[in-house]
Amino acid sequence: MKSATLQKTSKRPKSDDVVGQLRDQIIRGLQPSARLATFNEMEESYGVSRAVLREAVNQLKRDGFIYAVDRQGLYVAERPPHLSRFGMVFPNNPSHREWPRFYTALQHEATGIQQERGDISFSSYHDVAVEQSDGLAKLIKDAQAHRLAGLLLMPGSHPLGQTGPLASIDIPKIYVCGATEVGRTPSIGTDEIQMCDRMIEWLRGQGRQRVAVVAMWGNSEAQRAYLNEKKVPHRPHWVQTVGRDNIADVRKVIALLMDYPADQRPDGLIVLDDNLTEHAVGGLLECNLKIGQDIDVIAHCNWPWPVASPAPIQRVGFHARHVLSHGLRAIELLRQGNTLRTDMVVVPALFEEQMNQPFDSHSFESVERRNDRLSPAVSDL
């Protein structure tokens, strides 16, 4: 008897309809390793030819939903993509001049998690902020075909999840450094104020009395106000910002900042973005300053991927794995139909010696769990 539920259109291949039907069965309840119907049973159910069925089955194999065992049949994959594959969505690409090291650290850590665990995978989608880019087209196609368990959207790609092409697709979306006040939730943030507090505290511990700051873009007036609030000795023009398209210019900025007599120039330097670190340190060395003696430097870092430095500096920053772990847990909870107890989790700033300390990976836990069975893929991250 032919199935009355098979949806066919004049423009789509018949195999696409079969793919959709089988995929929906898997997503809506078939457990990993469950056996599927035989070809004979599917021929009868769907009313299509064996050739159409084989085309559909091959597509589901390529997508990672099913596998075949010779002379035994078809089975649901142990790790189908809608449970184990996570998308990382980037507005640009690693060769772009404004690509931040934060993204590189996240990709490195994703690779590490994937290799260590073996039961989850990550896919990166680049240039999604570029209209009609290949990365955006692939992202939309994979999301529509349920080839992803959820998405981690980076700054610059957030609008895609709210009003863009992903808005209508039912898939968990996590906003990295998202703005909760405009509905970009759930979000994973970084505690920038805590990082700055720790930088100031460390410089004070070194006995430094005159502090300068170099940053990437940002609000220099807000940064000056912060220094005033913390009663940090500085001059207003010692807070300087540069753009991502001319980060090497920070060397020139450093030369100007240090153009004072030894007892009047900055003796402490805060670098608020690790993309500036090597240029800031290089600028100090070009001024013939001895770091650790004439001046101390504390720089932002994306752990565990610090920027190499030719001189001893202190580092404090955020662990990329913490960001990913929170994101994966939030995706799993949402996929299970749970309601999260918070709209945002904030990752703390850490010194290097604190990197391997245990952290609370359960901050996104739900108010009321509708399903206590978390998949092995993320339950113990």
C-alpha cells in the first residue's frame, strides 16, 4: 500500500521526498543503531522505484544519518549529525585582515575536542556576512537538512539568527558575545571588567604608578572613565586605540607614549587585545626599554593559545574551551526541549596558572528539565 504521507512536488526529485521522510523518522524518535525498514518495505510504503530509494539512501549515508551492514540492512548512525555535529559561524575568514585571534583559538579548541572525544564534530562556516557567499549558502543548506545539532554564532553573524535566513529554521542558536538586550540569547560572554580589574591589580602588585592602555577599537572614553574610577594614575592621551586594518601602527603609538623622561613616561602597559601584543612589545623594544625593569606589560590572551613574545610579559584572558563547552551544553539542553535558567553565561578571566582549574560547565542548566537524558556527546564536557 502506498504511503499517503509522502509529499511530492513537480520540481523536486522523488528521492528528496524519501530523504525527508526517512530523516524525519530518525530525528523524531529513532535511536542511534536502530534498524530501518528494508528496501522492499520502503518500496511498498513510499510507492517509488528501487532506483529512487537507493538515491535517497545514498544521500542519507553521505549526510551521516544512516549506514548499511551487508546482508543485514540499514541502521541509524551511532552519531547522526542532528545530535553530534555543531556549526561555528564566522562573519569572515582566517585570511581576512580583521580576523581576530579569538576565532582562531576557538577553531583550534574545537579541533582538539573533536580529536579527543571522537563522538562529536564541528563544521566552520566562513564569510557568512558576505551576501550570497558559498559559506552562507552551505550553512543554510546544512541547517535546513538537519545536518547540524546547533549553531555557535560569532559577532558579525548574529543578525542571521534573528532576522536573517536562519531565523525561521528550528535549530538551537547560541550567540557568542551576544547582546541580550536586543534578544540575542542564549549568549556566552566574557568578563571584560574582571579582566581589566585583574590587570590593574597585577600592575599595582608590581609597584607600577603610571599606566597606559592600547586597545583594538573600543570606546576610549569609557576606558579612561574606568581608569579614573579605579584611581589608576594615567594621562588621558595614554589610552589609545587602533583599527584591525592597521594594527601594526600600535608600534608608532608606543613610540609616542614612551616619548617622555624616564620618571614621567608610563611604567605599566595594558594590552587589551592579543592581536596587538607582538606589535606593542616590539614597539617597547624599539624604544630600548627593558620589559620587567623599565616597564611591565600585561596583555589579553585567548587561552590556551598565547601569542609568542620576545620579552617576559604577564597574560590574562579567556579560555576558548570554556566558551565551546558552555555552547555545546546549551545546544543540548535546547535540543531536548528544556528551558534555560539564564540568558547569558559569562566566562571568567584567568591567569595562566588558573587555566586548568575546574569550571562550572553547567551554568546554562534548565529551570525545569523536560528530558534528563543528555547525549554522551556533551553530558560530561
